[in-house]
Amino acid sequence: MKIMNKILLSIEAEKALLKDIIEKPRNYHTQIDFLISALKNQRNFSALEIKSLGIQKYSLNSHKDYVNTYFQESFSVIDNLRKKAYKTLKSIKMNKENIRRRIPKSALDKNLTTKTLEHNYLLMSIILNLKSKLEFYANISNDIKIKKDYEIFINEIESMLSLANGSQNI
């Protein structure tokens, strides 16, 4: 009796999930690829296991048999819900992909280029300020080791920057 209740609860959870996907598909956008794969065919759906929802996995034949034996509706009802949920998620995914395609690549590239230039400018400003402060402290220091370390460090920084900027010095 306990096994039958577990099976019945699992099937009810499957039905509730399918109905929820159909009614509120946007709630599943983060799992859309996983769910599309799980709903693609009867075999994948039967193998779906979501423990947090109480959904058990079964072989396809066992799944059909359990639904037809223990559930008030036939397997074809569950299967029709599966197909509808699958089509719903597929259409949302296709719409998202179409929207991405509609944004011109040049606009995305331009925005990325602008952001990259802004970040590079900010980094260069920080580096120049740091170089200036280091130079100030090295010049007021009477320690020859600090002055030598400053020279080595600045040369290393300028070498890295020239590589990053295509052989341009600051």
C-alpha cells in the first residue's frame, strides 16, 4: 500500500508540474534546457526524477502501467500534458533566441567596446596615480634599496603595460 501511495504521489506531482509549466512557463526559465530535454519524449519524461517535488523515475513501461493502474486518468492524458508543456517551453526558448538575434551584433560589439574602453581608462588612471605615489615615496626616501626597487618595479609595470597596449608606453 505504501508503494502505491508513493507512485500515486509521484504521478500527481508530475501532472502538477506539467500544468504549472503550461500555465507559468516563465517560472522555469532557469531550467528550460533541462526541462525541454526531459519533456522531449516519453522515455525521457519517465526517467525524470525531481526528489524535491516527489517525482520518481521509472522505466517507460512501468510508468505507463503505474499511471494506467493507479491514477484516475490514462497515460495519454499525462502524455498530452507533457507534449503541451514541451511545446510551451520550446516556443519560449525560440522567442528568447529570436530576440537575441534581432539585436544587431554591431550594437552588442559597440557596447562591449565602449565598456572595455571605460574600464581600460579607469585602470590606466589607477596605474598612473600609483606610479606617481610610488615615485614620490621613492624620491623622499634616503634608502637606496627602496629607490632601486622602485626603478625595477616601474620597469616591470611599463613592460606589462606596453605588452597590453601594443607597445605604447604611458
